[in-house]
Amino acid sequence: MAATAVRYLRSVGAATTAGPTPVDPLPRPHLRAVADDERPPIDASEFRRVLGHFASGVTIVTAHAPDDAEGPAGFACQSFASLSLDPPLVTFMVARTSTTWPRIARAGAFCVNILGADQSALCRSFAVSGADKFAGVSYEAAPTTGAPLLDSVPAWIDCRIQAVHTGGDHLIVVGRVEALGAADRSDPLLFHRGAFGRFGPLTG
């Protein structure tokens, strides 16, 4: 039976030896950029409205460079998240137009101050631009970087800047955690659809 099959394959010109048969490579695909008129239009206000349904915690990111004549720097930040356990990394996003970010970048380090439910006024004071955000605010130096660790925050993360990536009109900042701590205290401050709130456990 096998010999008959071999004779047939030879008669039609097929290869009868083991091994791959050489083939011509496929042509390279034609790649092109997506044209502007092919992108779905996304209205900025609708983008904000829909994304506002995602509740987030609220932090204040602070830094202090010894040679900064303006003193400590800080801004309110919702876009903070843990990134990696090994090595311990966190991330936050900041607008490219931020006047505070260049000062944090020069410091090379920052402290993330996680706010509690009773600290919405503190958050608002760090959300304004051009004001003395640290007026009347008590703080101490974070243990590793010396960045301002604000009094009475329920948790804090002391970091050195590890990497900065571009993300549209924002920068994605990655920090390596050098020290951190948390106090046993009440609810975190939350932000949802343009308003502050607090966490409440589900019942039933």
C-alpha cells in the first residue's frame, strides 16, 4: 500500500522525502496610520461625564527640593494607583500644563498623602493654582525623601521617581516606594461625579 502511494506521488511530481517544502514568504502587510477622519469623535465634556462615574480616592502629592526657593510643592491628585508589588511601585498622572509638576520633577521624589473623609477642605486648598497651598498646613518630613508628610492623613507613601512616560495631554509618573505607613482611622475621602463622599459598607 505504501509503495503504491509513493509511486502515485512521484507520478504527480510531489515530494516523497521527509522535511518541510520551501515556500515563498508572504508579502509584508501594508501599514498606515489612522487618519483623523477615521477616529470616532469624542466630546470632551461627555468624556468627563462618563468617566466621572468611576469613583476614586483622593490624594495630595507633595515634594520639596532643598534648592527650591518657593518652598514645598503639592497638588490634589485622583489618578493615583498601586502598580507593582515586586518591586514596590506606584503611579499617578499629572497634566503636562501643571506648574507644580516641574518642581516635583526637580526634587526627584514625592510623598503621596492619602486623604480621609474629613479632609475635603484640605483637598480643595491643594486643587487651586497660584495660591500658597501650604499656608496653615502642618506637616513633617517624610522619612526617606524629606517630602512633606501632611499631619493627620490616614496613610502615606514616600517615593523616589523611577520613570516618567507620556500619555496624551498627561504624564504618567512611576515612583519606587521607599517607605510607607498608615494609621487606624476612619473612612477615606472619595470623589464621584464632581462631589466628595465617604465609603460605606454594603448591608444585607
